[in-house]
Amino acid sequence: MTLGRLRHPVSPEDIDAFRRDGVVVLRDQFDPEWIELLARGLAAHLDAPTPRARIWDRDAEGRTMFWDSMAWHERPEYQRFVFESPAAEIAATLLGSSRVNFFFDAVFVRSPGSQFETPWHQDEPYWSVSGHDTCTIWMPLVPVAAKNALAFVPGSHLTNAVFDQPDFGVLNPDDKADIDRSDFSAIATDDIPNIDSDRAAHGVVSWDMNPGDCVVFNSRILHGGSGLLPDDAGLSVFTSKWLGDDVRIAFRDVGMDPDFSDMMRDHGLDHGDLPGSDLLPQIL
């Protein structure tokens, strides 16, 4: 593996698509060694989740949707990916940023046959940072069909709306303590449109993907949609979140999920600060 180098150049067309649509798919961008490294890390991670882990769904057949975040401090595989993979360069190139800080990792693991649909939402209004120069790199570690993958509403990142977001804290069948249950309506400016009533009218996009492909999306784009899986296929996804030039620490009165504000203060970061420290390290 060639550490830190792009397998394929990010083209001007990719950059234009990302800025216009808020989302772009990049094919065969990560070597198999990176996928194998993340898969090993995920296997160890599932055996030893962080205190932030939760099950978002458990059905009558025992099929689950597992989520966890900020595990890179405990998982050397994730840490190596953050500091040595092409991910930071991909983020910097698409964001057009002079500097890029790593924010956090998150994993999503669905049992074969899971029928849990991700609610439509934006990411950045949940986060303890604020800014437009943000992105997520969404990487399936197994093949996934477009109809089962995360879906997006192109161009929806360009609005100034803060949508009345779903409360992910209620997705907690194990009644885990310390789950945020804030009322997002306190800061919402708009209702999320009924996207599923006419996905074509909203231009909804998703893609067939293989390990090594990734989708990069702005954290303000509306995304969600499917996740409905056939009985013979599960889905394991590793995501990394990246912060560019205009991002500042932002502690919100409601809705932060995951809420890293205490962790940030412990690392000397406060509202309005630039990202930094060993918690949000500058990679490029």
C-alpha cells in the first residue's frame, strides 16, 4: 500500500459535483489493504465497544443496527487509517481547504435482513462544531446495492435551513442511559420534506458500491433513506468526519448527538475555537 497517496486523482468534475450536489461517489479509491485493516479493526471494535455505543434498532428476530463513534483512540487500525490513508487528502481536495482536521469516526453495522431505515436528516446541526467546510467519507466494507445504501438529496446542503431533525436518542431499544433526547424543534427553521413520497421529484441518489469505493458528502445535505437489507446480506460501514477552513467549535443548547462538548473542554477547546489538540488533530 502507498500510504497517504490517492489511488486515483480527484478530478475537477468530482470537485464540481461535490460543491453543486453536496455528494460525490469516488470509485476504487482505497486499496484492499485499507479495507482489510478497517475490517480487522471493526471486528475488534465490536468485541469491545466504547461507552458511546448503542443499538438503534432490534427487531423481533434479533436483527440489529449497531452504531458507535470516536473509537479511534482505542483502535490502532482506525488511528492508522486517519493519519496514513488518502482520506484526509480526499477531504481537503473536495472541500478546497488549506487545512483539514479529523473530527471523529463512526461505524454502522446492520444484521443480514435488517429492515431499519435511516431517518432523513442533516449531520452538522447535531454536531458540536459549526461550519460549511465539513464532510463525511462513507465507506462500505462489503458490497452494497444502491437500493440498500445511504441515499441523498442533491443540492440540499446549500440551504440555510436547520430542519426539525429526528431525535436519534429515541432509537434506543436497550434503554441505555445518557442518550440525548433533546427537542430539536427549539432551533429548527424548517420541517423536513416528505422525501419518500416522491423520491424522483427530490432527485434522490444512491449508488451500487464495492469495498474501496466511497461516498463523500457535505454534513448539511439531507440523507437517509433505505438500509432495507435482504436476508443474505448484512452491511458494515466505516465513516470518517473531516473539518475544513471555516469550522469552529460550537456548543449547542439542544440536539448535540454525539455530544463531545465535555471531551472538548477537557482538551482545552471551547465554543468559537478552531479545531485542534490531540482530540481533533490537524492531518493536513
